[in-house]
Amino acid sequence: MSWDHSGSNAPLFVRKLASIHPLTEAEQQGVAELPMHVREIRADQDIVREGDKPSRSCFMVEGFACRYKMAGEDGRRQIMQFHVAGDLPDLMSLLLPVMDNSIGTLGACKIAFVDHTVLRELIRKHPRIGDALWRDTLVDGAVSREWLVGVGRRDAYARIAHLFCELFLRMQAVGLADGMSISLPLTQGEVSDALGLSTVHVNRVAQTLRANDLITWKRSVLTINHWDGLQKAGEFDPTYLHLITPPRVAAASDLRSA
Amino acid sequence: MSWDHSGSNAPLFVRKLASIHPLTEAEQQGVAELPMHVREIRADQDIVREGDKPSRSCFMVEGFACRYKMAGEDGRRQIMQFHVAGDLPDLMSLLLPVMDNSIGTLGACKIAFVDHTVLRELIRKHPRIGDALWRDTLVDGAVSREWLVGVGRRDAYARIAHLFCELFLRMQAVGLADGMSISLPLTQGEVSDALGLSTVHVNRVAQTLRANDLITWKRSVLTINHWDGLQKAGEFDPTYLHLITPPRVAAASDLRSA
DNA sequence: CGCCTATTTGATCTGATTCAAACAATGTGG
DNA sequence: CCACATTGTTTGAATCAGATCAAATAGGCG
């Protein structure tokens, strides 16, 4: 646990915000100089919990976390979003005093915390940073809505394909993709909680995706073997991610020959 | 179709924003004086469509509309939100140039349009109005996430109960409830598209809710007979609506005697 | 090696869909 | 004001995608 004024963690934060909304030099510097409180958090810990009234927000430096909510008393969990480096999972708490969902780590994470007062001051000084942050929360909402479409109107096969398309593009956008592969430290149980399915069913359907040679998924690494096929299987249209830099996707064979 | 500078439609708009985020006199006046383009739109028309790049946003003066998205080619529709008077269904287009969902009317509606340029100018002059609008989009996202929990992890009985609880509180918050009744001009088909169910199943489960004396629902009027029971059936917790004025709910009998 | 957690497979069950048809409502033109 | 068309609701029967229960297998790791 340490206070970091050096901005050594800022580049990713800056890159993420600039990727959402173009920023001037001065604005980027303002972001880079934010005083941040960096912590390492181990797996399966809550960063904030439903009902909390945080006085700070966080952004993810490293690792995987998720937004989730429990339904009923019997342990049904719905994961509403997976968060990767660069994300601001509880930015909403800047405007909405009480959290209506929890954020929990999936593996070990490095998280940077910023006080709301500091953030508000930065926005006052650089209104366009406020726009970038607003925009970030809007994309977050757009992702939830797309998931709603999936859970409501797509079958398990399409849902899994869609999730993998999304995660790949989001991770690629912040430089976390390696060719057509991403690190995906999720258990099938976690995927099932995100897609409204049972673990058993995720297992079986994932096997079908493998059998159709669309993906390879083992030991926390997901490789997309046929982007076009996976995209079609998931009825995936990336518009809702509102990416500024267009996705770079290719057949695995193309990448190898490049 | 008419240009309205008188602010005769503004009160609801102002009331809604003030109910999200307290506003000063000057701010309220700024909102009330917004030049707005008011139109009557008949049933089942799109106000904006997925892929559009609107240069204005709208707020609902009268009627019911919905945010929706089509999945696949075979007519599967997922409704992601029902919008009532006071709502700003496509405010997002102020920050996100391209619409990733459509907004359509359900019955006849009265809609007021405001140019983005005008809105941006207002926010520049009154930053706290910007906060109110940001907050509105955040609540919108919170509602989508709650629906995701329902569709992913609750059965049909709970989903319908939950939807009715939500609609009742949201409409009550803007003065559209009459005791424990609201006008609910939705077909069972529309409800099924919102909950990820089939029309037939919505019909059967709604009958069970009626049989359990939780609701009365006929000819576009929904009455909640037992709030506590409906809330429990839907696992409903209103936190996610982030209402400022606390909900006023009571058993129907209490209201009659009042 | 032994423990714990994750994945896989098989068998069975069920909430919800689909298909089909009857039955209100509501509205429309004559 | 009624015949007719249209749209929405209700009921029944057959079927299915996905859940649940149970147990075996495979990794990862101190």
C-alpha cells in the first residue's frame, strides 16, 4: 500500500481516457498527476459492496474484476460486467452516493484509488475530462444493455461466442491482446454467472465452440481461431463498444503469415 | 408540430431533473427556457434507430416508449427499458455519436426535442445541470443492470413482479400514480419482449400473480393489491432507482381509508 | 503425494417455448 | 348501430433448451 504522486501508473489511465475521448496535452497531464492510492488486492475480494457509500473511485491497473449482484438468499449471482486494466468500475459512485452493486476481484489485482474530491476538482478545471468520464459510464451502460439482449434473446452458444468477441476487442483496445489470444483467467463458473447459465451447460457449449474450431480455451488463455465464425455465432456487432480505434481482427492464419 | 419557447412543457422536465439532482432557481429557469421542438408521434414509430447519428435529444412529455434492440434476423426483440413522461431516452447521443439501440413509441406520445448544441451551451453555463444529466444516464444504466439480474437469475414469476414494482415507483416519482394504480398501456407481447419470455408464458404467470391477489391488470390499468407481497415475489429492492424522494407505498386498504 | 478446486460426462427433470386454436376486445366503415 | 376485421388474450398439448443431481477425472500446488 503506497501513495503515488509520480504518475507511474497513470499512462494506462491516460491512454484509456484518451481512447474514449481525445484529450489535450494539458488535460492528459492533469490526469497523469492525479494523486492515487495504489493497492494490491488478492483474488475474490470485494473492492466495493452493494450499499456502500464510497468517498473515492478506483481504476484498474492490473488483473480481472467483475461487477455483480446477488439475487435472493440462495446464492444466485449475476455478473454484469468483467473489468480489465484501464476500467473505472465504480466511477458511478461520484454521482450516485450509494452503490447498487458490488465490485469484486477475480484474480489478484492492482487497483488505484482516487478521492472523489480530487476527481471533482480535476473535472472542474478540465471539463472535457468530465466528458470523457461521462462517456465512459455511458459505454458501461451500453455493455450492460448488450448483455441484456444476450441473456434475454440469445441461446447459450451465441451468448458465449458474443462474450468472447467482446472481451477480445475490449482487451485489444487497451493493448492486452497478443495476436488473436487474450489472457482470460475466468472459471467456467464465473462465465456461467455472467451469462445466466449453469456451469455444466457452459462446459458443454464451450466444447461445441471448440469442436467447431472457433476457439481454443485452456489454462486461462483464450485464442480465437476464426473471428468471422465466432462473430457470426454470437451475432456480434461492436458498435455498442463505441471504440474510437477500429478493431483489428484477422484470421489466425493471416497473423501467422504477417 | 411547433416551436415552443414559452416553457409550457418545461415544468415536467424541470421537475424530473430536480428530482434527480437538486437545482437552483437560476438553473431551473435555464432548463425551463430551453427552446424545444414538440411533436406528437403515433404508436409504434421509431424516434431514433440503431445506427442513427442524432444532432438532438428528446425528452418524453406524454406516453410510453421503449428502448429496444433486435437480435438476429428472425424478429427476436429485446426491450431494455420502458420510458415514461420526464425521461430522456436518447440523452446518450449527446456524448456517443452513433446510437447503439432504437427508441420506439408504444402508444401515441408527445415528445420534445432539444438540439445538442443548445444542450451543450446550457451545461457549459450551468455545470450542475450537466451533473443532473450525467446522473440520469447513470440511473438508466443501473436499471439495465437490474433487468440483467432479472433475466439472468430470476424466474418468470419474479421477473414480472419486479417489473411492476419498478414501473410503479418510477411513475409515482413523477406523479403518474393514482393511489396504488398506474396506467400501463403495454401488451403482454411487449412485456414478454422486455423480460425475455414468450407471450404465452407471460399470460400464464400474470394469471398466477392475479390468483395470488398481488395485482389487478386489465385494460391498461395496473393496480398493486399487496405491495409487500409483490415486492417479495420480485425480490425487489428500490436502491438501484436512486430516487431522492422515498417511495410512498401502502396496502390498498390503507389508501382507501386515508 | 495428497488436497482442493475446476472440468468433464451421464442421467434425469423442468420451466419455458412452440404450435395451434378459440375467444375477447377494440376499432372501422357502411 | 351492427357486421367485420384486427389485434390482444386465453387455453391446451407437445417439445426442448437448459437446469439439476451425481459422480468421475484432471490440474495446480503446498
